[in-house]
Amino acid sequence: MIKTARAAVYDAPNEPFVIREFPVRDVKDDEVLVKVTMSTICRSDIHSYKGHRPNPCPGILGHEIIGIIEQLGSSITLDLRGDTLQCGDRITWTEFFHSGESYYTDVHDMPQKAEGVRKYGHDLADEDPHFLGGFAEYCYIQPGTGILKLPDGISDEEATPLNCGVATMISVIEASKVSAGDTVVIQGLGLLGLYGCAIARFRGAKHVIGLDAVPDRLVMARKFGADHTIDISGLTAEQQIAAVREICSPDGADVAIEVCGVAAAVPIGIKMLRVGGRYTIAGLVNPNANMTLDGNELLRRWITLRGIHNYHPRHLVEALDFVMASRDQFPFGEIVDSKFSLEQLNEAFQRAGDNSVLRAAIVP
Ligand SMILES: [Zn+2]
């Protein structure tokens, strides 16, 4: 057993990442030690790094992670699907973990909202077990994590975003009750939006309408199942609404989903819906995302409005099944469009932050 391994650590928001070594110990009975093969930079890693939301420092970021089991605690035998786990298995796992009793888990079946739930990439690097984030050589999977074996057929690039972007959008599309024949509007065509387009298409949506102001993203959305894309740069709210409603016959869209992170998009998206339409907020992850809504409009037009954050472990299982079933239809591997070493993490964050790459992968 090696004694130490490397991690890219930041000491305070916006401080450069530095490579540090931490001890690697044997696993406890209820832990799994994974050798990280790939992790990707999520938009929320950038929010944490820039200090938009509190995160313990010095820290190791990264929660979209896959790897190979190096040591398996004696009490961990099966994955979420009931398949036997062994050393050498390639796995993904839920981005959050919680064990013990919980009102939200036990009563409401919302383990992702259990009090005291913790997430990978959100812990102090200085404390045992040190390795709880993706931008490192190892990660200790903690009790209460949903683990899922990866089939040989799925590439690292396809598999790494499963436990954040894909599973989250499976959760969002399920909550939005997207079904065959629906017209679905996706506001924002970053990673979540692209997966949203693909999942809605896979579920049999009649039209998938993608909105963004970045031309490259509109091109990508077409590859991921959008049959209409609208460049909203230079369009007023009224023009955006008119452009969408022109496609929807006889009235507005059945479903609209916010994944652009802009609060002002929500009232615009609601006006794109038909009577009885469903609106889901999934991208407003930072506090103070205030907006003005006309409650009378929600009432008169029977609008369902809901927020969705994170996902249930079952959504990770469905995320993998969705990608395996549709990987010939959608170029998931193209989403991870750049690779960096652990030493290049600063450059990777810069590129991910200025949107010059879609999803930056770290291969430690
Ligand atoms: Zn994420």
C-alpha cells in the first residue's frame, strides 16, 4: 500500500490550486478506496472556487468522479442494482452521502435533502480521510453513498458526468412529467441543457426547443435532440416568447425548464407555456435569485411551478441506463471536450470558467 498520494488543493477562494500529498490509509469496514480515473469540472465547482457559496478550505473540489475500486470495506458488497462489488471494478457513485436515520429520507424519500447530508468536493482536505473530492489521485467513498458499477462499453468521458449532470436532469425531466408528444422548452444549453434536450427527446417529446445566446451551444443542442434552437442574443422577452409560441400549436409549450442560471428567464419561460403547463427551475443554484412573478397569471393559467435540486439515487441508475440506451443516438463523449492533468487544474478552471471548453476533464 502506498503511503501518500497527490491532490490539487485550494487554500481560499480564487487562490491557485497547489499539489499536496496526503496520507492514504487502509479503508474502514464501510468505506471504499477508489483510484480516480477521471473527474470533470462542474459549474458548481467554479461557483465554490470563486467564493459564490461557502466551501471549506483548504479543500479538494470535484464531485463528478469515476474510478477503480482499490480497497473495499468488508461491509460493502453490493452496488445500487444489487450487483456484487469487487476490487478492480470501475464505478460511479452519488455525489452526496448520508447515513443513519433521517426525516427526509425515511418519511419523504428525499435522501438528497437529509439533514446533515454531505457532498464530495465539499470537505476539508486537512482532515482524515483527506481524499473526498475528485481532483486527486484517490477518493474515499463514505457510508451512505449509492455506488454503481459501470459497464465496459461506456467510455470515461460518457460516464464521468453521470453522477451530477445526467442524474440531475433525469430528476428534473421526471419532475416535469415529460412524456410522449410534449413540447419541451429548455432555457440554457450548457451541460444540463444538452442532457435535458436528449432525455426529453428520448422520452418521446414531439418538439424540443433549446434557447441560448451562444451559437456553438445551439449547434450542440441539435446533436442532442433539439429540433428547434433559438439564439436569444438581441431578442427581447416578447420576441423570445413569440418565437417559441410560433412552434407550439395550438397554444404554448407543455413544459419549460430553466437551466441557464438567470432568474429573469423564469417569468419569460412561464409565458411560453400553454394553460396547464409545467415549469421547473433547476439552474438557480446560488442565493438571491430573485424574480417578479404575477401570481394571478399562475392561477388563471393553471401553471405548475417547482424547483428541483440534486437527485435520488434511483436517478443515477436511470442516468446510466439512459446513456447506455441512447449512446448511439447522442454524442455524449463530445461533451467532455478537453483533458488536463492534476498539475494543470488552474488552467482547466480558467478554461471552464470562461466557457472556452464545455466540460474539462481531469485525468490524475
Ligand atoms: Zn455538478
